[in-house]
Amino acid sequence: MMPVSTGVPHRVYGQSTSGNCHKVRLACDILKIPYRWHEVDIMEGTTRTPQYLAMNPNGKVPLLQVDDRTYLPESNAILCYLADGTHLWPGDRLARAQVLQWLFFEQYSHEPYIAVARFIKVFMKKHDDERMPNLLKRGYAALDVMEKQLEGRRYFVGATPTIADIALFAYTHCAADGGFELGRYPNVSGWLARCLDQPGVTPMPAQP
């Protein structure tokens, strides 16, 4: 099975220190899909310009430019597109549904807490934000679910990595930035190490 190819490099609009954007970089690097990275500074309002909103009316990153007229937003939708027909997207019907299960979990039960806690501490430089206790509580609840799922498993779905692992890796491997103690989770820690051993997987750059 071959990676997605259009004959010309995709363009990826993203912020390197965003986990949602890092997912797309990882998928492209793992699958050896040619792409051109366009750095976007969300803190400077770049995604709210008329030029950017013409590409993505929702004004967010990441954004994948597929061709001259086609743009695909939403990190996990981009993962599904890039992984179609590759080893990162299972051929089995149930396994594909299970991958989607973890993609939905990541966006609904994981990212809103672990990523937001990191954003508050790393980007906003606030360490006494009133939202932090709830973010930590809900983030730890997500990590508890992941720890349970990884009992006796190497990856979230099947014996090899899928885009479910890419999606969850992106913010989990830097969860300590938001105040989460990953040492409490041996299964999660072991899974992170296995992910980092995969060709093409790199840690997210630190915020300058």
C-alpha cells in the first residue's frame, strides 16, 4: 500500500509547537509524504487574516492544502486522509472503527484538558489560572483510560502503530508541560517510548 501522492508536495499550514499540527508533521514524516511546511503564529493573529480565512473559514491550524483549490482542516481528518491506503489505517472494518474511537476520544476527552493545561502554562505563562484544577482532574482521567487500554498492548489498536497512536502521542508526550506527572503511568510511558522508536517520530519542538 502506497502513501497519498498528488505528484506535488502538500502544503501544511501549522504552528510547530502545537500538538494538533505536530500530528500532521508526524504522519507525513512516517509515511514519507512530501510536504512544504508553512509556519503560522496563532498568537500573532495570522489565522484571522482575510487570506487565511479564505483557505479555512474556521481560522485554525493545522490546515492541509491538497491542491490549488482544495484545503482540508482539522488535524484528525487530515490524519485519516494522509493514512488512507497505508499501514497507519487498518484494513479491517472493526479495527478502523476502533481507530476512529480513539481519534474521537483524543479530541473530546484528552486534548481539551491536556493541551489546554499546556497552553495556559507554556503559551500564556500563567501558573495560578483558576481553570487548572479541573483541567488536571479531567486530563488525569483521560490518562487513566489510556493506561487501562495499554495493559498488555503495545499500541492502541492492533500490534502496530496507527493514526490513533499519532493523535494521542502528540499532546501526551509533552503533558508534563501542563503539570501532568507521567511517571504515574508505566503503560503510557512505555507506549511513548515505543512511539519514539518508530522511524519518522520526533518530539515536538519546545516553545521558544
